[in-house]
Amino acid sequence: MTTMETNSSMSWGSPNQARFRQRDQVLVRLAEKLLKEQGLVSFRFSELAPLAGCSAGTLYKHFSSKEDLLIAIFAHHIEHLVERQPHLMSCDLSFAERWVAMHLLSVLASQRSSWTIGINGLGGAPKVLDRATEYRVQELKMYLDQFYHAILRVVEGARIQGELSATDEQVSLVHSMLTYVERGACGILGNELMSNAVKPLDSRQIFDACAIYINSLNWNAPLRADSYERVMAEVEHQLAECERERELVNAL
């Protein structure tokens, strides 16, 4: 039975579904542990079942392949970012500052967990997606959609409250450019192959790059030089909260 079939055979919110989801999260956390220790290339999928104390058959009910597991880990990483977004959306920052804070959260979260860089790159690779089950691909897509749609809700809130004057086309272009900056920064952090080709950017430089695009729009309160300190204070707070929650979950 495939992962997709297993999940579709259980009603949402049923005890079986809850147990499946709980074991799924345990397996993902243990896989992250193995990846940190072994590296992406050396990672052995077969070692996960004995580490989790389950049978190979149970493991394959959750993940049909190594690619399936990689997609699940990437989704787990994005899920943590999604969980922090409501706090950034309601924090004491201007709309423009919240916009850049959401992107910086993603970049710095990847920087603090450098082992995820390979996962981030492979997570969207065509051959990896082709070998993963539809359930895992759709789960990853759901979290990615939630992450980027929340960012756009910040911009829409600014327009509704008259803090931003911009067309849909202008917002879409800036949103795309900021996403390219963010995903590019996540992909080359700590990449030694790129060290001579591209100068690594620190958080201030990434903020400045984002500010160029954000401030191309007509804001009542655009990003300023002193916005960086406020943004970073909030981002660091959210990263600390995210790490604290992960430690609590891992301790269970």
C-alpha cells in the first residue's frame, strides 16, 4: 500500500490518522538526525527503520522511496516557517518591514540549519518529484503555497489600509524578485563551489537587496536604514521560538 493509499484509507482526524501522523513526524525527525550525521549523499534510507524501532514494511507505508522522504523533510522545514508567520503578520513592524522579515526568516532558518541546503535544492528537482508519491508532493506544495500566500496577505493588508499604492502587476513582480533573492540565498549559503563565483551576503546585505525591490513601490512607510534592527530583532525572536518548540517536540 502506498503512502497516498494509506492516508486516503483513513478518515481525517480519526485515531488511526492521528497515530499515522505522529509516527510520520517521528520518522522525519529521525531521518533529519541521520542526514545531519551522514550527509545527503551517504544517507542510507534502510537505516531509518531499525533506528525508529519499526519494520521495513511500516517504513514503506510512510515513505515509498528515499525521494519521498526528502520531500517530506523539505515540507517539514517549510511547515516550521509557516507556523511562525502569524506572529510576524501581527508583530509591531510596518507592513514593508513584515514583508522583508518573512523572507529573512526563511534565509536565516536555512543558514542556522545548513544541512537542509541540499534538501532545499533537491526538493524541487524534477527527478525527485517524479519518484515521490503524489501525497508527499502535494503536502510540500501545500506548505509552500501557505508560506508565500501569507506573504502576499501582508501586502494586501497594506493596500487595504492605504499604506501601499501599487497595482497587482507591480506587487506580483516585486514578490517574484524577492522570492528569487530568498531562494537563491537559501541555496548557496555555505556552498563552497559558489564561494569564488558569488560573494556570500550577510543578513544586512540581503535586507538591503530586498529593500531595493520593496521600496520601488509607493509606501506611506517605506523601509529605512533603521528598519534593519527592528526586523532582525523580530526575526531572531521567531527563530528562537521555533528552535524552542522543536526541542520540546524532540524531547517527547
